[in-house]
Amino acid sequence: MSDSDGAAYSSAAYDSNIGIQAETVHNSNVYFVHPDASPQEKYRVGMRLLEDGIPSRAREMITDAIAHGYHTAEVRFHWVLAMLSARTHQDLSAEEVQRLHYASGLVRAYAEDEWKEALRVTFGLLAALGTAGGETEPVLKQLQNLPSRQHNAILRHLDLMMTGGLKDDLWAETLERAEVERFANDRVQRVWAYFEPSPIAARAVLPRLSTAAAAAAQAALPLRVVLFAVSSAALGALAWSAHPALAVLESLVALAAGRTAARCSVQWSGRESRPDNTAGANASQPHSPALAESGFTKQVHSKFDHYFSVRTPHGFTPDAWLAHTSEVRGDLAAEIADLYRESRISVDRVTWLIRYLAEEARNRYNSGTLFDRHPQDRTPTSTKVLTVASLAVLGAAALSGLGTATSGATHPRQLWAFLALLGAAWSGHAAAQLWFTVRRERHRLVWEARKYQEELAARQDAHQRWKTLLDATRPSELEMETWLTCDKTSFVDEALRHHRLTWRDLITHTVLVAPARPYRRARVRGGPWRYSHYGIRLFLFTRDGIREVSSELKFSDSTRKNEQRSSYRFDALSSVQVTENADVGYDLELVLTNGPARKIRVKDADAHQLAPDESAREMSEISLSAAGFTHTFRLLEGIAADGKDWIERRSSENPMPFQVTGWS
């Protein structure tokens, strides 16, 4: 999604971690195992960990399942792959070699099926390492005859184990499969969703509570009503005593006019006094000046500017639309900052709502309601005319009643009539104002409650649509791992062709993948960090020295740039150092005798992104293993210590210590 990518990259200017534009931990339980889980469940999770590129934890899970009695050819096959995945035979401890040798002797006990045959082939490949090309032909033929599931799993997880002629024989097939899977499952159109954070739930501005003025009006209204009733009754009684028939007529006219005036005034006042909702109900909420200076608020404003500029109505340039909607955009940004400022969240989690509000503003402009959302609520002219006429008739009836009450009366009686009219007029006016205040407040509460429900429902619908799209688009861990593996395979092949090397020319190789800024990163709970931008580094070890190739990889479309190559002798590598800082991350430093030290950032710090049930050390080990750091460091450290003698020492260890005979 271009908008999403653009928004993410525009955030670099204000992100506190320069170069880290977004980081997300998906709340997934795919790797969670309950302490009381069955061996079958532990095996299922272990197999998923293996497929997703986390062999260290896969070994633990599958070993636990076997220890609790779940022991089949399929389970043992995946246990062997977990033991060998992303490792060379030099990476295996003596105990692990012994356990693998013991496992090879168990093969004959399993029932004949595809998994038993896959075990035979796996141990056959281990036994064939280091042999002449002709001696590998039988086991390679058996490998080709395996079902694709077992065949592909062996090739993938024994990638570092297989070297020399055996690797050459299988490389064309490995490369062909990588080219097929590299862009499979609509990679280019789906990778963005993996790095999108889980959208925070929809919110809207709650209706304001009753104001102090409304409460005071509610308290004072009964007294004014009583005073009006007493004054009106006194004036009516004086008029009735002077001229009963005329007084009754005047009273009826006054009542009818008063009732009509009250009804029309309510309609007029109710329509004209509705809150200004130019930008939604947020206009009713005060915004703190201090809040406007906060980092979160600045990020929200920046997001609004971005999405308003890319969602413009027809006929508007981005700059013109931003100028036209300056007030609306500012009110909306202040509303969102108010609603979510207490959540301590990244602005990326609320981006979906900002994008929706930008789209809604564009749609409202197209429908002509951007600055006037309630044209149907304008008071009709007839209502206004009827209100004024009714008040005029009411005033005339009151004056007529005064005339009736004072006709032929004594001076004291005239004074009482005048005071009664004055009291009725004053208290009636005061009561009407208080009543309108109370009515307006009740009307406001009802109106704001209705608008709150409507806006919340619309935003919840938008939230659900975005969440559904993410869930449907987001790649799985297996897909992300497969794509990265294919990228590494393609990178290795290009390096081999550039240097005109075959696998027979190599002693070994290692690939180190590290974050390259700027990037977005995400992971599932219990899984390694995955990045939108990688720095990928290949070390090819030949008898003449080391060939190093590095490049930057844009993961979304598998494009590379800034490729660099260097070569140096074994004795030119004087030292290898690792720097670990909880607040920074892991750095690998290579010191060459004929050049400056080179520092490679292997992993950034992630302690603040750990879930409550995650161990900082375990998560660090998982990410380092996924980056290829463990294997790379062991190789470089050995070369720095031994120089060219490393070749002889490695050659003495080269024969596989698996004497796998008698298991077939």
C-alpha cells in the first residue's frame, strides 16, 4: 500500500529512535505452549518453530516431546533437522554428535513410511559428506525420490551442513526452487502488512456533562414559575372581577398564544443552538496548550497533514486542500490527540483512524457538508414568523387584561393590577430564559449522545475493515522466513558467479543478515525481529582467503543496492570483537591488519519491546541466531585466532563423526 509506506517513511523526522521508523510486536500465540501441554502439542509448536527459522527453540520443544513419550519417525525426522539446521558439523558439541549417532540406530525400529525413508536419506547425506562425487550418487537419487515436503525440508535445513561436491550437485535445484518461491504468494503486495501495528480500538468524544449554568437554571426555574403563576392569576382575578366575560376571553387568547410561542420557540431554539460540529463533536472539548507541544500530538498533526495531502477532492492540489481544510484538520488532530494521549501508544496504531477521517473529510466536501453537516436542521421561516406573532398576541392579551382590570377601578386596585402585570412579565421572561436553558442543555445531551453513537459506530466499522484487511494480507512467519531464505540464496548465487567459484572451491560460507536503517521492524511473540530493510553480508571462505560481499536489501520487493566487495587473507583478520549494550544492541567489530576496524550492527536493543512472558536473553539469542550471528562469529573468531592454520584445524575435524551403518 503506497499510502501506508509513505506515511511510515515520513515519520522518520520525528521518531525518537533515529532510523527506526516503526516497531511492532504482534500479539500472536503461535509459539505459546502451556506448561501442561501434551507432547503432541509441544511437537506441533516445535515443528512450527523449525519451519519459521527458530531451530534453537524447536530443538527444545521436540526434545521435550520425545522425552515425554511422543516418538515416531516423523518426530525424529524433525528433531534431526532441528539439530542440524543453520549449523555446520563444527557447531555441534560432542554430546549432540553422540545423540545424533544414537538416533541413527533407532531408524530400523520405525514402521516403513515416508518419514522413515526421509530419516534414512538424512543420515545418508551426513555419511556422504566429504566423500568423492561418485559415492554420493545413490543417496542423491534417494533424495530425489522423496516426497516434496521431506525433500525440500532436507535441502533447506542441511544447507550449511552440505558443502563441496555434494552441494554443487544440489545447488541448481536449490536455486531453481528459490527463484520460484522468492516472489510467491503475492509477496510484493503483502509484505507491508507484516510491519503494520495492530490498530487501537475506535474512540469518539463523549458527550459533555451538564454545565454549572444549566444546573443553576434548573434550580432557579421552579421559583420563577411559581412567581409567574401567582402574578398571572392575580391579574386574571382582577380582570375577572371587573369584567368576567372579557377576562375569560383574554385569558384564553393569552394561553393559546403562550402555548404556540413556547412550542415554536423550542423548535427555533433547538435547531439554531446545536453545537458547531464542523470537525465533529471534538469542538465541545477544550484542548490543553501544553498538549500541543507533546511529541505524540506533533506526530498526529504530521499524520493528518500527510493523509489530507494524499486524499484530495477532484480539482484540489495537495497544498490548496491543506489550506482549505486548515481549521478542520487542526480540530480533528486535537481531538485524536486528546482521545489517545493517555494510552502511551505509537502514533502508528492510530494511523488507521487518521486515514479514515481524512477520507471522510474528502467525502463530506464532495457532498457539500464539510462545513455544514446539518443543513436539514435550519429553522423554517414559517416557524420564526409564527413565534414572533404569538409573542405579539401574548403581549397584546396581557395589556388588554391590564386595561380590563383597571377600568373603573380605584387607584389602589390599578396599582395592584400594574404590579401583577409587571411581576408576570418579569417572572415569565426569566422563567422562559431558564426553561430554554434547561431545554437546550437536555437537547444538547441527547444530540451529542446520538452523534457520539453515530461517530463511534462509523469509526468501529472503519477499524474492523482495516483489521480485517491486515489479517487477510499479513504474511505468516513461514512466508516471511521463506522469502528471506530465497533472497539469501539468490545473493549467494550472484556472489559465486561474480567470483567464478563453485561449492567445490569453498571451505564453507556464512550469511549475516542485520537491520539497515532506516527500517520498520516487527515480530510475533516469541519470534525474531524481521525488518523492512536489511544489510546482508556474505563471507566465502576459500583456501586463498576470505571473499566478503555486502549489500542492502529492500525486503518488500527483494531489490538490492549499495553492493560492496572485499577480499583479504586469513592472517589479515587480526581480531573479532562483540559489543553488547542493553540500550543499543549488538555490534560485531572486525579488525584487519591493513585497514580500519569495521563495525557491523547485528541487532538493535529490544528490551522495551518484550512481552511479560518473554525472557530478554532468550529473545536476544533467537534474534541473533536468525541473523546468522552465532555461526558467523564462531567462524571469524576461529580465523582471527589461528590465521591460515584454521584451514588445517578445520580439515582435521572435517570427516563427519557419524558411522551410520546398520540402520537401514
